[in-house]
Amino acid sequence: MVEDSVLTLEHLAVGYGRLVVLPDVNLSLRRGSFTGLLGANGSGKSSLLKTILGILRPLGGQIVLNPIDGRTPVLGYMPQRESLDPIYPLSGFEIVLMAACGRVGPGRFINQTEREFARQCLAETGATGFGSKLFSQLSGGQKQRVLMARALATKPDFMLLDEPTAGIDAHATRAVMEVLKQIHAQHHLTVLLVSHDLTTVRQYAEQVIWLHEGKVLHGAVGELLTPDKIEELLSLEFR
Amino acid sequence: MDTLREILGPDFLLRNSIYISLLVGLVCPLVGVYLTLRRLIFMGVALPQVSSCGIAFAFSLQAWGVIPHMHEHEHSLAFIGSTLFTLPTILLLSLLMRRGGGSVEARLGTVYVLAGAWSILLLVTNPLGEHGLLDMLKGEIISVSNADLRRTLVTFGVVVLVFFLFLKEFLLVSFDREMAITLKKNVIFWDALLFLVIGLTISMAVLSVGPLVAFGFLLIPPLIAHLFARNMLQFALIASGIGGVSAFVGFCLAYRWDYPVGPTDVALLGLIYFLSFIGKKLWLVVRKTAPEQA
């Protein structure tokens, strides 16, 4: 186990039922690090993320979330926005308020402090103006800001984001990533970002995990995302 | 106006009927909100039919001599039969839906026709209960005893209380199950509780007003509310409000013109939906063209 790591995966097997996507994942994420999780479609990026989050059961091995100040780290999750059904007439504010469910028990009502905190989170992601609007009517980039505010409103130690820049234009991508960079720096969060966008990961992440045909490459951006290494990895992808 | 004065008068004979209509009108749309949002509208068609089948089965047990006749407790017997059929069906259907695979519509369609067919078969083979039972299944809202009203009031009171207390949990597991898991919520428990409450409401509604009217109040008010709601609270309140108002106005119209109450309620809901839909479309057109003219 690496000193000061927030997450350690030991011989973790990831998949669905009998289908093993990643048979043996071993890695550690340092506290406060910003890691990009790259790989081709179907390489197991989202599956790995969901297994860490507890949404998918691991097929084998162990996931160790190391305590922070004596307590289990809180995970903030930002799902792919397409996974959320637009039929729900939820305002941006109501979406962010959902994060309070982790702290406010069943049968208890969300108090004014939590509401104020949700507003703060919206402000921090530059989404104040979207709080009163219907979430389903927001643009891709606006939705991502609201979802990021929701992840932030869980008061996380470790933020896990599933393709936050998928399907949005370059301008919105940059805006979303700048907000994430700012949050990472201000709150000293550990960030694990699933993306297929190599440029974005190279620009914002410090560490990279590259998944390819069940294998896991983990290293610093400077080492793993050099032009030669990328060419080598991409040629493997397309072979 | 005279009709209204008569209905609101203290000596109105069908007082309990109007109360029960109002209860169904106010509470069924709250349940329908979740059926609509979880895209389980077809379940709203199939389950009342299953509930009816449960009622018919419970009365058949009497006819077959399996259980003794209990005239004074017929309502309770019907409620037990309805609930025992509805709850396992809703839990099984939701489990199959969650596991994926197969066609959801085909499953619900099959349940609907089988439950419908069995209800009729059980009715025609029951020499004792055909008349009263047929009235019950048609949604005859005329003869409602104080005990029936109390039972409905208590059941719906519990339903509203559960929705009120656990609104945020029901909403979270319905809207974003994955997020709920990351927040350490027991999603299976919350799903089961939600479906239990839905099943209980449908059982009681079918018993009170019949499957057609129950489905009408489950489906149409949430569809109307969805046109206008800007958040979840508005959605629930508008749906429930429309249900309540329609139930009252429908009852008044049916009483005035001597129509059956249930179908009048549903026809009125259909008219409100049509007018709301047209109104919303017109408003959108006006809003779109207004800045251009300016």
C-alpha cells in the first residue's frame, strides 16, 4: 500500500456476471491527486469506476478506501448526464439538493443550512443561474456544471467523474474542466476522471490510468502520455 | 348551483361517496407521479386489473366453500384479496424489470389480459357474488358505508404520510439509483417500500372506484401536471389538485345528469388533459413569436 493513498485496488477483478472485463487491477491513488482514466470504448473505464463506487460488485480482489482523519472517505460521483431520465421535472437546485440525502436520514427534512450549502455549490461551479431552471432543459455543459455541483455537495474527499466532457463542445469542455481544476485545488480533493479525450487528460491530470485489453498502465502524465508512448498505445488500440 | 348546494348540504345521502371520490382523486395521482416518472404507466393499467382479479378470487373462495361467508366483512375480504394479488405482482414485475431482458410491455400486456380473463371467469362461476361483485368492479361509488370510508381514509392517510416522510429517498432511488448507492442507501429496501405503497393504493382505489377509474386517476392527472410543473413539488401538488377537483366536479356532473360517477370522472379528466395540452402548445407558440414581433 502506498503511503498517503486514498484508494488501493488489490487484484481487483471487474466485470458483469461471468464476463470479466479487467481481470487483475492493482494500483493506488495518492490523496489529493488528479488522475485521468483513459481507454477505448469497452475497455472497462466506466465499469472500473462503478466498481470503486460500489455500484458494481467486484468479481474478485479488494477495494481499500483508506480512512481520512479516522473516517471512511466520502465519494462524490458525477454520472454521465445521459444516464439521467429527462422525464423528471427537477430543477437544477433540486438535483444538487439530492446530495444532502447522504447526511440527512430518512424521515428527516432538508434544513436551511443544507439548502444554503447547495446554493453555494451551484455558485462554485458557476451554475447559480441554472438552479431555478428545469434540469432537462439545460444544455450539455450547463447540466455538467449542475452535476458537478451535486457531486461537490456530497462534501467529498474523493470525486469520481464519468465522462464529464462527453458530447459537449470545446468551449464548454474547457469551462467544465477549469471548474473541476479549481475545485480540486481549493478543496484538496482526490479526483478520478474517466475520459476518452486524451488532450483534456494531458492538460489537466497529473496521473494517468490507461486500460487496454484487460491490462492496466498507471503512471505520471509526463511518462505515459509522451508522443512516442501515445503512438505505441494507440497502435495497440487499433491493431 | 342547486346541485352544488344539495351536494354540500349536511343531509346529502351520498356524502360518503363524494368523500371517497375525493380521496381517490387526491391520492391516486401522487402514486401515478411515480408510475409516470419511472415509465411504468402500463403497470398502472395492469395492476388495477390484477387487483380486480384478487377481489374476484377472494369472493370465489367463499362460493367454493374454502372460507365461510362473511357478509359483514365483505369489504375487508375484498381488500385482502386485492392486496394479496397486487403486491406480489408489482414486486415480481419490478424485479423482472430491474434484471432487464425480455419485453416489459409484453409482460405487462400478458398480466393485463390474463388478470382480465380470470376476473370474468371467476365472476361467472360465482353464483353468489355476481351482482354485488360486478358493481364493485365497475366502480359503483354509490353505496359506501362509514366503515369503508374509514378504512380508505386510514389507508390513504398512511400512503400520504409515507410519501411525505420519504419523498427524498423515493425520488433519489427513482431518479439516480447509482447516486443512491454511492450515498449508502439501501436501494432494494426503498424500491420495495415504494412499490408496496403503490400496490396498497391501487388495491384500495380499485376496491373503492373500480379498475377503470383507478387507472384514470393514476395516469391522467400526472400527465396534465407534467405539462406545467417546474419542479417536483409543483408536479405532485398540481397532479393531486387536478385529481381532487376533477373528482368533485365529476361527481357533481354525474349527480346532476344522472350519469355513472366513475366514467364521468375519467371523461372529465380526458377533457382537461386535451384542453391543457392545446393551451400549452398555444402558449409555446405565443411565447416563441412574441420576441420576433417585438
